[in-house]
Amino acid sequence: MANQAVNTERMMIALGKIQGIPFEAFVNDFFGSLLGKEFTPLGGVKDGGADGFERYVSEDSSQKSFMQASIRMDVEAKVRQTVDRLREFGRNPFSLTYVTSKPVKAVDALEDSLTEDLNVTIRIRDANYLVSHVNDSIGTQAAYHQHLRHLTESLDQIGSSTVVTASRHVRDPSVFVFLSQELERRDDSGNQTLVADVVDSLIMWSLEGTDPDQDKLMTESEILEKILSVLPSVENLVRPRLPKRLVALSAKSRNDGRAIRRYKSQGKYCLPYDTRRLLREENQSDEALRTTVESSIEERITAARPLGLGEVGVSQAVRVTVRTLQRTFEHQGLTFISSLQNDEPTELVVVSDSLASVLDEEGINGHRRNPIGNVVYECLRGVLYDSTAEERAYLHKLSRTYALLFTLNSEPKLIDYFQRMAGDFHLFIGSDQLVRALSEICLDDADKIVTNTLKMSAEAGAELILTESALDEIVYHLRGCDHEFQNTFAPMEDYITYEIARNSPKIMVRAYMYSRLGKRNASPKNWPAFINQFCTYADLHKPQAFLDIKRYLQNEFSMSYRDRIELKKLVDAKQLAELTETLEEDGTKKFELAENDALMVLSVYGHRRKNREHSNISEFGYQTWWLTGETRVLRHTGQIVSNNAGGKYVMRPDFLLNFLTLAPAANHARASFSSIFPSLLGVTLSRRMADAPFKKMLKFVQESENLNDSRRMAVIADYSDKLKSDLHRQYLTVHSDSGDLFSGIDALAEQRWDVNG
């Protein structure tokens, strides 16, 4: 429910009904999610009726910012009274945000007037503001569902309004563009080339200041630490690629002016003279452009300087103007970039929110806020409507830098989209994936690819479903592994080599022997000890094994359980029998396995019908899927897919790995944006974004803008489902250069474990 888009008409009705204390609770949860800050009750003063006042006022003490929640309409009087009381109680407020459940007319003019009179930055967030931002995140939606939704439950009756509201993922082009790119780029080699180029640039940037003549060298870990200090969101991309890129850049055959020098005995790196010279020239060019733009902005502000601004005020206004442009790229992204490419001037309303946040960032409040804010606003109008050649070049470079970060999955809106999508999933987990997860038991945590994928999916809110049929297959697989080991490998266990081990057809047997050969810290002493990690070895061939392994899997991966009786209630018995017969006639499946597969296929569709997923409207697509690497069954289910409006039923496991588990945390992505754009690196990185993918991105933005919200929501849902089930999409990941995400223990045994010596 908390992940469901809020009907804004209902919310407006609820705001008209809510009382004071419930509204305060809603405001605290709503703005805590929206701003990422924790506002706490004022507290600390206990006389003169202060308790009643404090109940509705909260503070962010780190910035002397206060917030007041109220359901009253007398906004101006309440704001003035609140500021007076804060000062009376010994506070010195820089800003006050007044949140009301009512609509307020002429909000901007009232804010400016109160800010000037009270020498405190006043923000008024009325009902219209709350409604416009309620679908911004899971947290804002959850605040509505927890505190407001019950006030409109009477509308749930037959005949009531069911107006669908577009979320920000639909209104903003980011998700549409990203999914369009991903579907078009099935072979990811082009993207990997871009990633390698970016990693190379970051390596050279991190090595700036090194000099072998002065013995200024850096280790690999120091290089990584410096990169992550400004770009924490790219850790999953950079960390595993860094060793190979360092080797490539330090190759003796490198003669493109971007070589680095490696001191193998010390394990350190530096920039040679030729590379330092090339980077110095590029940096000087980029810095000259940035300085010219700042000078141009200073001239604009000086020409329009209001009385009393002074040199300090002009300097502040220049900083605010430049930072507002950078902030607008962070906040508006593709929408802003697209507007810069058009002949039509950019709507300055896009910039105003960024300007307000930068004024807060610079601590410009009270009497100084309006004159500086006004002159910056007019300056921005000139930069965007009538820019100089240098200003246009600067904006173009920042556009490419944003596009680059977008391509690297560092856009917070994309991260939020995929995390919210995962929170809606109902995933029937295939036995093949669970067996792979079991086979990773002795690996280091970072190498447990399937295990981590399942656990992170559950943490994101997905329901992972263990079925009785999958459980049966796992138990019988382990029993088969036991027979294989005892009959083939146990008599010669002390003499087994890597070449012998790798030829076992049973993945669990290979996992055990690789662990012993690699002398892993977590290596079990013997085969029974290996099996004991999942169930009691003595019970493996007894009925107790089913209960032991069921409990292990449910605890390890937070799984729910569905038995056959429950699943068969979801499907048509005749259709189940027909599909089972078809799969059995294929000759590759015994009856039991054929029925298991048939039941999984039909249960997905049955579960979708039960949950009314065909009638639910969202941009996330279908919620129920079979997560498996099984593909042979697809050859026999084409008609079933067609009968279900073409909706496929298998989700590729590597979809989750790439778009959920490898996505950086949203707070890391925001930190990367905030660090990159103000720095020289923000301009320099633009060189790494090639012209062709940049123009392709703009083309997709235009396609998105040509659709209305309803059509865009439908396209996004369709693209999302296609990406989940695309069997031809190639992913090159940090763990494999072969395109097989889950090469797992076999690849690790060959590439990482010292099994040969």
C-alpha cells in the first residue's frame, strides 16, 4: 500500500478533514522523507504556556531551521507569532517553514514580505505543495497512507472516484529514457567501453599531484579512496575494474598520452611527465572556461546590482548563480538538459527551487535573502535566455557530465524507481537459483552473487516465494549429489585435482571440492560437514530433510512458502495437465519435473489474476514472476503467453543483479552529484561522454515529451516488463567478462582461488 501512487484529489479532500495533532505527525514523516532531515519537537522551555506552542514547532538544530505545522488559515499572523515566540524563548531562527493543510493564495509574495519584515527566511508549504510532492518517494506516499488515507475511506465504495495520478517517475523523463536505452542496447560492450574510459579518467584525476622525482606515489587503495571521496556512487563500477585498468594504463606499449607509471615492487603508481603535461593543458582549458563564465556572471550582476549589495554581496551572488546552475542539473536532470538544446528559452520556474536550496546552502537568510535572490534570478534569466558563447559552452559541458553520470546509473531517480519496483515483486524462486545460492556457502560474502541478489531483493521489500515443488527438487538434487560424491569421489578424495573436480556434473559437489582445494577459511572438514550447513547429514535421505532445508531457506532468504495444494488453486487443472504432457513429451523432463515447471508457469499467471495485476495501473509493470534461468520451457508456452496478453512469466536473475543489487544507494548518488558539479572534475568529465550516445539520449527525451502522462506510464510499464524478461540482453559485470552473470563458483575457482598450487 505504501508503494502505491496517491490520488491527489483524495489527498486534497483528506487535508481538508485532518485535525491538528494528526497533521503534525503527517508533516514530520512527510518532510523527513522529502528533505532527508529529522525535525524534532522544540522542547527545552517549560513555562508561560510553552508546551502548547512547542507541540506544533520542530527544529533542525544544525541549521537553526524550524518548522511549524498548522491547520489554520491565518498564515501571516501565525508566522509572525511563531518567530516572536522563538526569539522570546532564546532561539535565533535563520529560517521557518510553515506547513498548512489549507491552500494559500500568492504564496511567493507572502514569503518575500514576511522574510523582509522578520529578517528570517520564511517558506510556506500549503496544501497545493503537499499534493504536488506526495508521489515523490516511497516515504512521502507512506506518510499519506499512514496519516491521511483513512479520512477518505468512504470513497472506496462502489461508484467512487478512481482517478489515477502519475508519479514523478512518469512525469520526469529519466526512467523512460533509461529503459529505452537499455532495451536498445542488448549487447553491453559499448557501455562497458564508456565505463572503462571513465575509470581511466578518474584514475588519472586521482594521480594528479604525483611526481616520481619527488617520490610522490599512490597505492591502488589510495587511488580508490580518493575517487570514492567525490564519487561514492560508482564504487561498484570502479572497485572491481581498478586493477585491470591500472595494468592497461601502465602498459609499456601505451603511447596515447594517457599512460601512467607503475612501480611494481612498491605497488604504487604515478603520472609520468608527458601525461602530467597533457592533463595540465586540459585542466587549464577547463579552468579558464569556468573562470570566464564566473566573470561573465559577475558582470551581469554588477550591471543590475541593487542598492546596498556591496562587493561581498556581489561575490555571494556570483557563487549562488553558478551553484544554482549546477544544482539544476542535479535536480532537473534530463528535463533541464533538453530545454538547453531547444530554441525556446528555459522556463525559470525550473530554476527557482534550485535557487532556494542554494540560498539555504550558503546561509543567506533574512534581509539579505530577497535582494541577492532577486538579482541572481535575473542573472540566470540572462544566462539561459541570452547566453554568451562561453556560458553556452559551460552549460553544454555540464550537460554531458550529467549524461555521463546518468549512464553510470548514478541518477537518484533511477535508483528510487528500481528499488520501489523491487518492493512490489512477488517472486517464485526457481530451484536452480536456490541451488546456486547453496553452492556459494563457502565463498567470501562479496562473491556470493546469487545469495546477495536474493537477500537484497528481500530487503528491498520483495516477497520471495519458496514452493513445494522447488523444495522437492532441491532435496532430490542434494541426495543425487550425495550419491555422486560417495560413489565417485569419496574413495579418492585426498587425490582429487582441480581438473577432476571441475568435471563433476553436480554443482554442490564441485562447490565442496573447490572449497577444499582452495583451502578456504570456511572450508568444511568433510562432505557430511558440508551438507550439515543446510540439514543434518544423517537425515538427508529421510523425510526430515525437507523440513530442515525448508526452514533453512526461509530463514536465510526471508522466504514465504506455498505448497502444491495452494498453487493448484491458482491454475486450471485441465491446462496444467496439458502443459505437463507437452513438457514431458519434449523428452528432457520426467513427469514430476514437467509438472513442477508447468505449475510454476501457470501459477505466475494465476497469482497475477488473484492480485488483479492486470487491472492495477502503475509504471512498474507486473509484480509476479518466476525467477529462474530455466529457458527450455519457453519453447512450449508461446500460446499461453499470447493468451495472457503477451505478458511473459520468467524474470532473468541478472535483471535483479544489474538494476537492484548493483545500484548505488540514493544518498551516495546525491553525494556524487553534489561533489562533482562544483569541482573542476565536473567540467573535465564531460570529455568522456561521446557525441553519439549523448544525442541518442536527447532523442529519447524528446520521445518521452511527445507522450502524455497516461501513455508514458503504459510505455514505461511495457518497457520494464520487456527488460525483466529479455533473454537476449547481454550484461558484462564485475564478476564475469563472458556475459554470464552467474558463472559463480566455477569462474571463481579458475580465476580467484589458488586451486592449482
